[in-house]
Amino acid sequence: MASTDPYELLGVARGASQKDIQQAYRRLAKKLHPDLNPGDKEAQRKFQDVSAAYDILGDEERRARFDRGEIDASGEEQPQRRYYRDYADTGPTSDTYSGTSGFADFRDNDDILSAFFSRRAGRGFRMRGNDRHYRLELDFLDAVNGATRRIILPDGSSLDVVIPPGTRDHQTLRLREKGEPSSSGGGAGDALIEVIVRPHPFFHRDGNDIRLDLPITLTQAVLGGRIAVPTPDGSVTVTIPKWSNTGKVLRLKGRGVPSGGSRRGDEYLTLQIKLPQKRDPDLENFIEHWPAGRTYNPRREMGVA
């Protein structure tokens, strides 16, 4: 019988870090995703299992509750354990083990077992509906800044999906009870939305940081200056220091990806000196008659003339 333990389903130890859990889920999700295994019911079932496991372990609060036994592997509340003392009463008319009629009291204490089995039976027959899986492509900046997008369901209805700021590529969003209805009186399943983030023409995400190759002119590299620079939430003005070489990195604090609350990553600018695409005779004339241009050797440290 397949394990239902979320740690075993993701193949991680109970002491694994949240990063290890995330990496394990992403590895399995990429392997088992229904779009990559069309018609493979077993792969689909495993994908649903690992998605449900990550829903528990990927959230630190829910993981802690699972570890304490407060919720089960499906996220349902665990019933409180009940012991004999919960039913015992010192009153003379109570039907408990403390009565004076010896073993005759067992006929009434079937209530303990009845309560237990009725809970188990109720949970077993009121099965929740199946989850539904969708894919949603997003622009890079929508994933970084957050957005609301609408997806059209197979039956023609629509579903609005709130994209939290900082959403990652291949992250799965869970919409509670937006899946298939139950056929046995239980709750509806969930809608699992896998987010596919389109690449950006010049921004690159590195964790919660943004990296950008920033082209500057030869004049700006030599003389410095203030220029407009794009960031995920709008342009800002940045000062380029004098004598800035290609490869120099500037940091814009707090201009990266939101990471919870008011915190954001940073944006890192790697300067790239760009010459004009069209030939400039005046620049060529200056360089030709620039004395230092003939004596300076940037490859000297490589041992070549």
C-alpha cells in the first residue's frame, strides 16, 4: 500500500529544511506533471499525492501542526483523543466504570467505541472531491509584483486566481474547494494552479534578487552621471561613478522581489559599456590621437603584450 506520510512521499527526512522540501517537491512535480505524462493515471495519482504532501510541508505553520498530530496528511483536523477519564463521573447515577455493578457496566461503555468508530466511519464515507489541475502562464512582472488573473474552466465557467507577490516559476497555488464536488457529501476538492513564469527580456531573478545587465555609454563610463534605470516596480535614477568599467556591479537595495511583509530583495546592476551601432568618425579620430590608448595594456596581468 502506498505511503500517505508527506515526508515519505516527498522523500525527505523529518528534519529537512524548508528549502530541501521545496527542492524535493519541484523535482518530483517536474517528473510527474500530467502534461508530461499524458494518459498515465499512475503518474497523475503520484502528482496529486506529492502536491498534497507539499501543501502540508511547504507551509511552516501547517507542517508544525502535522508534526504535533493536530492535522492529518490530508490537512484535516485530527479528533481529540478520548480516554476513560473523559467519560468517568463520580456521581452515584452515572453509567461508568466506577459503578458498583462490576462487569455489567460494559454494556453502557460501548459508547466509547461507538464514538470512535462513528468518527472514523464519518471521515471515511464523506470523501472530499478530486483536485483539479491547471496551468497558468504569467508575465515575469506579474509574478514578481502580484496580480489577479482569470482562467477559463473546461465547463466554460471562470475562476479568478490571485497571484501573490513573489510567486516563483513552477510554483503551485492551491485554491481551497475550487475542485470537483464530492459525490458522498464531503467537501469539494481543491484547484491546483501551476504557475509558469515567462522570461523577461532583461530582468533575471536570482532567489529574491533581480539582476540586470545595464548598458551605459563610453561617456557615462568615463565621466559618470545620473541615468534612469528600470526596476520591477518602476524606474529610478542611479548615479554611475566616474571610470566605471564593464562588469562593475551596483546594488539597489529593496528593489528586488517581495519576500513577505514589507521585505524585498535587491536589484544588482552589472554595467556594460556599449559603443554606438553606427561608426562615429569623431570618436575614431579622438582614439587614434589619444596617447594613453597606445600605451595602456589591459591584458598585462595575463602575461601577454
